[in-house]
Amino acid sequence: MPAKISNFLIKHRGVKATALIKWTESNPDWAEELKNALRDPDLFVRVVEGLASAIKQGAAAH
């Protein structure tokens, strides 16, 4: 699942691959958070959108 979401963020949310890699290195628990949200569709959407926002903000800060 994390790989599919990574591709989704890059293709559909404007996240740059380099920013994604850097962010995931600093946030190693992101995949677990994503997996924990799978059973609740609304939570899953919020988590994915939150990931996109956090990665973009992290990239903008550098």
C-alpha cells in the first residue's frame, strides 16, 4: 500500500519524488499510520491528504 500511495502522491498531488524520499526518511512511521487508516475510508483520505500537505510544506521549508 505505501508504494501505491507514494505513486498517487507524485502523479496526482504534485509531490516531487525527491521531496517524498526526504520526507519519508524523516518520518519513518508514515507507512504504519497509513496502514492503520485503511479500515476507515474517511480517515484514510485525511491521512493521504495530510501526507501530501506535510511533504509539500517540508519541501517548501528547504
